[in-house]
Amino acid sequence: MTIRELNRSMGWHFPTDGPKTLNGLLIDYLESIPEVGTTVKLAGYPVEVVQTKGNAVKMARIYPDWRRE
């Protein structure tokens, strides 16, 4: 998913001048290829890495109903 699509669908405001995809954003944020099960908070919401393939995150789960702290 592109950052633009993510911003539109989630109502987030990630900058679009850096990574162009959620995969790129996760790798940039973590500074490495994450393992399956890794969870990070983006815009206050947990994002869990569900599937990787090679050097990419192929599937991630976003918990949009999670209460932000």
C-alpha cells in the first residue's frame, strides 16, 4: 500500500516525500527487515508485520480501532 493510500484510508498525515509504501515506511522506521510478529506504533496505532518475503513486508495488520495513548 502506498503512503498516499494509507493517509487517505486511515486519515493519517505521513509525509509523502520519504518512503512511498508501507513496506518502505516500516523498514525505514525499524532500520531493518522486520520479523513476522513485529509490532510498531505508527500515528498511535499498532501495525503488526504478518508476512514477509525476501527483503519486503508483504502483509501488515493495522489496528485502527485501538485506543491511542
